[in-house]
Amino acid sequence: MLAETICSAVAAAGLGIAALTAYRKRFLAATRIAAYSLVPLGLVMTGVVQWASGIVFKPTVWIGFGVLGLAWLLFMTTRAVERRGLGAGEKPAKEPKATGKGRGGGAQAVAPAASAPSLGGGTRPQATPAASAPGEDFSDIEAILKKHGI
């Protein structure tokens, strides 16, 4: 009963605000406000508010939600344990061969050098980051910072 009264009061207040907005010649905004304010009234008239308040204020419903949450938690825990292969006394499932498809991991890329940037015509070999000195990695950044006086 209280929820229906609150929704009806909200609808009446919204319609009042819509009337004031229409008085200021802002008809599009007034129509939008009226539409939003009629939603709670429609929910009261269809009985949705009574149904929802019946669910919210019953402790057995909340206990039921708790049981459903516990079931979901147990299900997700067993899936996580199964994926890690930590199941006690269970036979591990056969791993599929790595074909490069799926989440299997361990498969090599088709062209591992394809992601490396090209620095020239390919006539001279590129220096690997491991071969260069640690201080040389930031030399270009330092040059840019010096150029700007930083």
C-alpha cells in the first residue's frame, strides 16, 4: 500500500513539473517529463509494484536468493577447480593437441617476425633489443626531451 502511494505521488509530481515546463514553452521536454512520470503510475495500475513489494518484503524470498547464490558459487568453484586440474582423485582430461586455435596456448605464431617493425629494405640485419645496451633504449626519447628543453 505504501509503495503504491509513493509511486502515485511521484507520478503526480512529475506531471506537475511537466505542466510547468509546458508553460515555459518547452513542449518537447514537457512531453518527455510527462512520459517518464506516467511510468510509475502505469506500474501501480498493472500490479507490478504490488508484486515487486511482495517479493522484496518476504524473508523466504531472500533466503531463496541466497540459496541460488550459494548454488551458483559452488558451480563456479567446481568449474575453476576442474579447469586447473586440481580435482582430488579424478582422472585428468586429455589435453587436445595445440593447433594454434582456441585457448590452448603453447602454439607458435604463424609468422613470429611479422610483428617486428621493418626498419629498412632488409639488406642489413636488425639489432635485437637484448644485444643493445640498456642506456641506448631511451636515447631517442632523451633527444626529444632535450630538444624541447625538458
